[in-house]
Amino acid sequence: MTKNKKRWWTLALTFVLAFAIAPTAGAMHIMEGYLPPVFCVAWGVICLPFLFLGFKSLNKSVKENRKSMTLIAMAGAFVFVLSSLKIPSVTGSCSHMTGTGLGAILFGPSAVSVLGLIVLVFQAILLAHGGLTTLGANCFSMAIAGPILSWLIYMGLSKTNVNRKVTIFLAAALGDLFTYCVTSVQLAMAYPSAEGGFMASVVKFLGIFAPTQLPLAVIEGILTVVIMIALESFAQSELKAIHYATEGGK
């Protein structure tokens, strides 16, 4: 790696870490023990087929070219760092960036489900961020639903004349926001409002999330664009290893 490449990688990592420094404050994704057992089991079961496809996707990528492991590790680290920033929001949950849009753009949504699961397990055990009983619900919202939307937006806009940087920004930002839409639905299903039921509860949770999550989604979109610019400039061989095209997507 040349001195110029090392400088850019150091700058990008420093930029990401700068946004990851935050007090823990006891905040979590959906915290341990907050969901009733039936919801914990149900969300875990729903995640299983996505995780199965994700393991197959990652295994295929590594077998095709060992160089892909570098980008896989970087995408996982990006998710871990960004999603460790915690701003207390709804009781029993929090607002934070997800970082999953980058992985969805590079490897597709199924691979990100596995990366997200690994991150969530480490955060639950080491940082008290999230929980093991709520692992299924957190995995579905952050590592499955959000990345799927990011990938769909990226692939769809890549076939149009929309500016490439705008495409990456929208994919990452809207994927982040969709994660919290799903989280709001999950919380509303578990705790419907006494007046208005499920839909009233969804609206309430979305309204509470919005003030903190909207600016965080914009920041995540910008960060993802910066990282992609660095990769396309200084990691051409690694991108080629995963069959990523700098023009028009994968």
C-alpha cells in the first residue's frame, strides 16, 4: 500500500471514529428483556432464512477471491463503529446510525445480515448495547430490512441518470431511516396504544424517533459517500475482486 493510500485510509478511519465517540448512557437498540418472549422467538425465526442466504453469499465471495475478505472486514467494522453511537430516544430503545448501507452496496443485503448479526452479538455482550433476547428483532430491523431497502434503492437508481454520489447517499440514508420505521413497528406490535391501538403506537414511536434519527441518517449518508469515494480511488483491486463496477454498480 502506497503512502498516499495509507494517508487516505487513516483519514477515513479517523473520520468514522470521531462520530462513534459517545457516552453509553445505558441506551440500547431494543434492550434486553424489553420484548415479550413470543416476539423474541418470532423475530428470531423470521431472521433464519436471511442468515442462511447470507452465510452462503459470504462463503461464495471468499471462495471466489480471498481479497474480498478485506472489504468484508471493513464493512463489518463500519457497521460496528457507527451503530455503537447511541442517542437515547424511545423508552427501551435509542437512535443511532447503522452503517449497513455500505455493506449492502458492496455485497448485497443477504451478506449484511450476517455482518449485522455478528456486530449485534458483540455489542450485546461487550457494550450492553441491545440484548441477546432481543437479538432477532434488532437483527431484522438493522441487518435485514434496512440493507434490503438500501440495496434496492442503489440498484434502482444506478440504472438511471441520477448522480452516483446522490445514489449512494440516498441508499445509505433511507436504509437507515427504514431501520427505525421497522423498529417502530416492532415496538408498536409489542406495546399497542391503549387508545388507537397498533397504528397510534406506530405513529407515536415514529414521531419520537424522528428528531434524532433524521440528522443521523443524513450524517450516515455523507459518511458512506466519503468511504465509497476513498474505496473507488484507492482500492480498485479489492473492488474488482468482488465484481463491483465503479460505474453502474455491481
